[in-house]
Amino acid sequence: MSQFALTDEQKEFAKKVLDLARKVLAPMSYDIDKKGLYPWDIIRKFSKFGLMGIAVPKEYGGMGRNLFDVCLAVEQVAGVDVSAAMWVGVNIGGLLPLLNGGNAEQKSQYLPKIAAGEYITGVAFTEPEAGSDLHSLRTSAVRRSDHYVINGRKCFISNAGIAKVYSLLARTGKGKEGITGFILDADTPGLSVGKMERKMGVRGSHTGDLILEDCRIPFEKRLGNDGEGAGLAMGMLTFTRPLIGAQAVGLARGVFEYTLKYARENKARLSPYFENVKYRLADMAIRIEGARQLVYQTAFLADSGHSNAGKFSSMAKCFATDVAMDVCIEAVSVFGPRGYTSDFSVERFMRDAKILQIYEGTNQIQRVTIAKALLGR
């Protein structure tokens, strides 16, 4: 199996993203978390740099970066603020079904606007009865001559009320073969935003319900053919699960660097148990590097079209997000009572870390997927 190695250009790219994140996010992260902000001025700066269109092909005005480079960028942002990393990650997730299943006209209509930051995207897959299991999806799409009439409810939708366009899955038939993908414009009559979630963490990433009541979606907004929606979803997840792993690596790295700095500056205060702190830091560093290697090896395999990319995507997501949570718990312990207060960022990172183990398929689901791949069933 071929191994990855960062080129000088990739190292410079990662540094530029990190510099941008530190410059625009660090002064705002406290307010983003406490007030649940989605700061459009930062989104515009991200767009100008190219982050909001990082995965959009160059012919449509994007950066045309592959998964490996996208993971590099997202890791840098997550090391400063995980909500902001989700702004980038969710936008990529929302455009992937269009990129993979859209026709030339659809791509020409939407991708340049996404690349420019004019359109923020969302993924309208999850439902009250259908989270990680798409087979339980109930939102219906009934064909009526030149359009579909869609009814249903989507929940826990990132960028709800923010996105200008969503990638939607709805049921046009029975079973896995009865799931179809659509482009859902935010101004579609019959579409409304329902309850917005009050979350423990990543509060700068808005999450809520989408209600579809007799939404008329023109035939030309269908992605691919009837029944191809599940394939579009799996193609997206193969890309986005390593991306979540990169978010986790970035978060864990940010927490580790913050904790390392604290330990160095407070050695006298920590002196009664500094040997224990040293070993904790060493274990944190080991696990973070292991997670990083798995995430980037997975991205390398996915970019190469390797047959095991799907299995590795689940492994990377599962392992890296578990590492991030464990590193946060260890960091809070190093800080002691101070780590449990909002005066120090470790408590925010710990709250943010939990969602990484849950969304885009819980880590329990990832283990099921990995087991099936190993057992050939």
C-alpha cells in the first residue's frame, strides 16, 4: 500500500490556512460559542481565500483541491475553532451530491456560486426515524408530470436557515433502490425551517429542522436517475468521514498545544504531580499522531480510488473522533478545576468534540460498517 507524504506546497498551503484561522477566528471564538454566531464577515474572508469552494473544480471557480488537501485545510481550522471547521465541512458535504450526480447544467448553475461563497449548502438526509439508517427514510417524492411533490421532515440539519441550497434525499419507491437525490433551493415554496437546536457544543454551526409541505421540485432539479440517491449518499460519506477525522485531529492538536503551553507556564503549580502530567502529554501526542496518520492515509486511498477507501473512511472517523474526545478529557484533568470553567478553552473543545463521535454516522455505526467489511457481509 502506498504511503502519503506532504509536499512543500501542501505544507505552505496548510500554514496559510492556519494563519488565516488564527487571525480571523481566535478573537471571535468565545463569542461564536457563547452567542451561537454565524459571522458572515468571516465566511466572506474564508470565501475570498477559497475555503468555501475548496473542493469545487477549478473550471467552476473553485480551488479544485482533492480530499487530502481538504483534510489538511480543515485540520488547521479545527485547531482554532471546530464550529468554523464545520462551516467548511458541511458546505463540502452539501455540494458533493451535486458534484458527483449532477449534470452539466446543474453544475454550471450552482457550483460557481458555491465556490464564490454566494451559496452556502446543506445536507438534508437525516429524519426523525432515519439517521444513520437510510433505509428508514420516509420523506416522499411523488412524480407529477414535470415536477415532484415532496412531503416530509428533516431533522438535525446543519446550516438549516443558513443554506441557500440543500442536497436532499427523498423516497420515490421502496427499499434502498427507492431513494432519490434532489437539489432543494431554500426559497422553494412549501419549505420552511422548523425548530432550531440548542446544542451543547459547536454552537456556531446552526442546526435545525426542515419541513417540506407539498414542495414542488422541478424534474430538472433531480440528481441523476430515480433510485440513485443512496449511492450519492455513500459517495459523500466516503469523502466526509475522513473530513470529520481531520476535524478531530485538528481539535485534538489544538487542545494538546493549549495544554502543553499551560503545563510549561505552570510547572511550579503542577509540580506535586508533574511527572504524571508529562506522561499524560506523551500519551496525548502519541494518540494524536496515530489518528493523523490514519486520517491522511485514508484520504490518500480515497483520492487514489482504492477499493478499501470506504472501510478506511469509517476507521478514520471512528478512531480520530474517539481520540479527540479522550484528549479533551485528559486536558481538562491536567487543568484541574480551572479546566471545568469557561475561562479556559479546554471546556469548549471538550463540548465540541462530542458531536464528532455522533454525526455522519455514530461511531457505533462505524464499527458495524467496519465489521461487515472485515467479514465480507
